[in-house]
Amino acid sequence: MKKPILQQGDKGEDVAELQRLLRLWGLWEDTASAMDGKFDSALRQAVCVWQHRVFLPETGVVDALTWHTLYTGGPVDMPVVRLGTRNQAVVTLQTILQQTGFYWHQVTGEFDVLTDVALRNFQQRCGLVTDGVAGYYTWRALSKLPH
């Protein structure tokens, strides 16, 4: 499904759909005036909060990837990371685990033994497969945490 890119100042049914999706995910008020199909600064802020939650750049612009996350209810296209991985996704993982009290060490971007232990503890606490691999279900669970 092809959706238009939306940004502050836009109006119409696609903006109303955006408002409904953000309401579904708990980020938009459930009032008649809030469902007016107008992309104002408050809606832009809600989009930024959503983008942060699903590990996207917080631009406030609703592009194809943002639409995809809104329809799936969580992050998409996050890489699988595991022991030995070194990249920006590991920085994100370590940062969220640190912010939520599972990881007490320096954020390095290297998935080391300390990161593995923290991730396994998180997975166990969430009832996920405790394998030390951050894949789809782990990223989705991480996106539900306040971070």
C-alpha cells in the first residue's frame, strides 16, 4: 500500500488515518477535535515520540517506513544482533537496556558478554526465548519500554 509522505501543515483523510493509528498505539488523544485531519505541531510531536519508540530518526515526517511501523505496531527492519556484532543497532540496544536497568556498563556498540547477559535477563523477564539474540520479538518488546 502506497501512502503519501505527511508533515506538519498537511490536511486530509491520510492525516486523519495517521491520527487514528497514533490513537491505537496510545499516542493521540481520543477526542473529536483531535481527529480533525490536521497535521499540527502536537501531531508532529506525537509522530516524533512514535519514531523514537520504534527506533527511527525523530523527524516528525511520516514517510514509508514510519507508515510501515504504524501498521505493524512496532519496529521494522531492525537488524538481528548477537554476541560479536558491532554496529549502531548495538548502541541502541545497550542504551535501552541501560535506561531500563538491565545494563550498567558503558555503551560501546560492541555486543560483548556483558551485553549478552543483560539481553538474556531482559528476554527472560519478558517471557521471550532467552537466546541472547536481538531479533524481531526482542526489538518489539524493547520498543514497548519507556526509553
